[in-house]
Amino acid sequence: MTDFAAARKQMVDSQLLPNRVTNARLIGAMGAVPREAFLPRSLRGVAYVDEDLQVAPGRYVMEPMVFGRLLQEAHVRETDAVLDIGCATGYSAAVLARLASVVVAVEEDAETAERASEYLAQAGVENAAVITGPLSEGYPAQAPYDVIVVEGAVQQVPAGILDQLAEGGRLVTVVAGRGIGKATLFTRIGGVIGHRELFDAGVPMLLGFERETGFVF
């Protein structure tokens, strides 16, 4: 039988810390949330491998290192409202719930969203809610958000999602290009959206975030 607690510690020690994930609150959250509890039984034995895990057609739980580095760059605070786009089976929302005040998680597939809600309830997470809807629209009803996390690679971030960032807000995702993707931080400062590339990252694409003809960052 897998010792999941030991596997989580190994994930922190061998995947997160050596790759510049050092924020104490984030390390504590990822070291506490049982990743295996948000996976189907067939994947629980590989819950802590350093790769993306497919949990539904086109839907993945992001590999720990990339996920951890993205959240570290988002600088999630205890008072923040967070939008988690593409939460898959809810692991990301569970981690974010330990860091923020409230998490709104969006999943497009109704069955996957229902599973995420069940997993979050079983884990005792009370400050995260899963909404079913198009990922590319975010969830404007509860905007603005201090942090937005897009759980996958995108060719572009729709303007409608950037509009949901609060002043001083941060959005993190992986922007796919011709080569390897670039983890990217978007910020709203003085009402103006800026962006900065952070590190190389290869994660699966999210449908609905394709580049529009003539689009320029």
C-alpha cells in the first residue's frame, strides 16, 4: 500500500524545493492537501509523480512543480478572492482554499465539476465552490478577483477574463508559443494590464483559449 504522506513529503523535497518553490504557506498547503484524494482510484498510486495527470478527456491535474511555481508567483494572500479556471477534479482549488479567503473554481464538463465538488466536500474544504460553465468566460458574476489561475496552457488570455482582475490583481498561466510554453504573470496596475514571462513550462493546452487572428499581447 502506498504511503501517501511520505509521497507528499517526497514531492515537496524533490520537486518543489529544488525548483525554487520556497514560500512557507504554499509549501504547507501542498504538503497538506492529499493529492490522491482528488484522483480516480486508477491514478492514486501515481498521484505524486512529476507529470500532468489526465483525469477526464482534455482535463489534467497539473504537475506539482509547475503548479507550485505558478502559485508562488501569484502571491496569494489570506484575504484574496481567487478564480481557478479549469479546476479539473478540484485539487488546485483545495490548495488555493488553504491560501486564500474564497475560491471560485470553474470547470466546463458537468460530470467533472460534480466530481470536483464531491472531492472538495469529502476533504472538508468549505471556502471553495465549483461552478459549471465555459472556461474561456471565467466567472464574472463574482468578479473582481485578486488572483486568477488558469490551469493549463493557452494561446491567449481572453480580454473578458483579464477584465475580471481586480486592481493590483495577478493572473498566472502558461502561454503556448511555437516552442516550449512560458509561464506568464499578468497584472492590473493603475487599470493597465501588463505581463511578464517567468519560466519555461510545458503543460497540456486548454480548449477555448486559441489565439484570435491578429491577436497581439
